[in-house]
Amino acid sequence: MKLCRFQPLEFAIKDVGRSGHEVHAQTVTGIAEDGFVLEMRGGLFGARERTGRKWPVAEVKFLAPSVPTKIVCVGKNYREHIKEMESTTPKEPLIFLKPPSSILAPEDPIVLPRISQRVDYEGEIAIVIGRRCFHLREGDDVDPYILGYTALNDVTARDLQRADSQWSRAKGFDTFCPFGPVIETERPSSDTKVESFVNGVTRQSAPIGDMIFSIDTVVRWITQAMTLEPGDVIATGTPGGVGPLAPGDVVEVTVSGVGTLRNPVVGPQD
């Protein structure tokens, strides 16, 4: 099942109120199925009762599919990426955070900051948490705590990452965490591919079976340090093949069986 959050385009902007602010439609939760988006009651974590209303996919605006309290990312989780970064393989999962303010919806523009001269794409499969969890032990089943999986782009100001002793600034700019457009509830197999494309050209391609630390290991490891809440996102790391983005580019991250996240790239904004 592919879950999503969206706004029907026919209701996306109804009017401009007295304050001058646009009046937007209420966010709707739904199921993407056979070229349509079906409205459902109960939200992502509820009963998922279908209302009977539906829209063609072309007639909706997909939003980021969850509203996380935090985005936990795993660094250096593919050997080919470690090689291209001329780094060392970690003995345990290396985690860092991106702020919720960096979240970007599918199709919305990634904005390159003025203070960076090199911004890279990093395509990843991400885990969306469905149930509160903490202190999971080795051997505990993580599946009951996972809502599903989605595509994510861990956009990174590479020059700032190299200049700083930690990665918060390089990873945390507004628009640097696009993810979506859907959450696939079925668990992926080890041959599920993560691929990135820039202007239609393949830049990254690797199965998630190449990860050094598996989905199960990563979830258990993170819960030893912090409580994960419903909607929280875990970005599991990027394969080799990262590279720079420029204004006018279109970057896509595809996770086989899940979907494609697409975002244009624009230059610095005032």
C-alpha cells in the first residue's frame, strides 16, 4: 500500500484573504493506487478508511508524506560512497540529524545557498516510523514499529561539510530534505535499488543489500540513543555516485517498488 499526504489542485489555492495570505486547502491523507489518489479517513496511523473520493495523480499536489519530529540520517553506509569520499568505514552506525525545517515536498525547488559553492544530491531509501519505540534490543523485530519506506534526497553542501567538524550546517539548509511522494508499507527486499538521476542521466544505482548496516540494525541502534515517534524519518545512507547540482537541474531519486522523488534546482533566493 502506498500512503501519501496531498492537496487536490482544484482546491490548492481558493482565495487571498484580507491579510493578503493565500488560503490553501486542508491537507488530505490518501492511498496512491492505479494512477489515482484515494482519500482516506483516520490519517496515516489510523484505521485508513476510504471515503470514496478520488483524484487522478496529475490533479493533486503531493506533500512530504509525514510530519516528523526529527530526521535521523546514517552516514557512510555504502562502501562505494566511503571510497569516493576518501573516508574510513565506521565500526558502528554513524548518525546525525537534519532539522524538520529542511523538509521539502516533491516537485518543489531545492534552493542553493549563497554561502556554498558545491551542493550535492544524495539519493537514499528512508524509513518512516509508525509506532513509538525506544531501547530495542538485538533480535527484537523492528517491523511493528515501521510505517513504511520512501525516497529521500539528503542534499548536502559538500564544501561546508568538509570545512566543519560536524555536519549540521552542511545538511540543514532549508529545502535540503526532500522526501516522498509516497510511503510504501511493504518491506523492501535486499535487491531493491536506490537510483539518482540528474537531468535524466543516471548518477547513482545500488541495491539496498549493499548497505553496511541493515534497516533492522539501524533502527535498533538509533533507539538506544533516542525515542522515535510516529512520522519520524530515518535516512539510511547514500550509495556511491554523489555529485554537484546547479541551477536549472532536475534531480530524481527512485526507489524500486516505492516511487520517484523529483525536484528542480534553483539558485540563491533573497
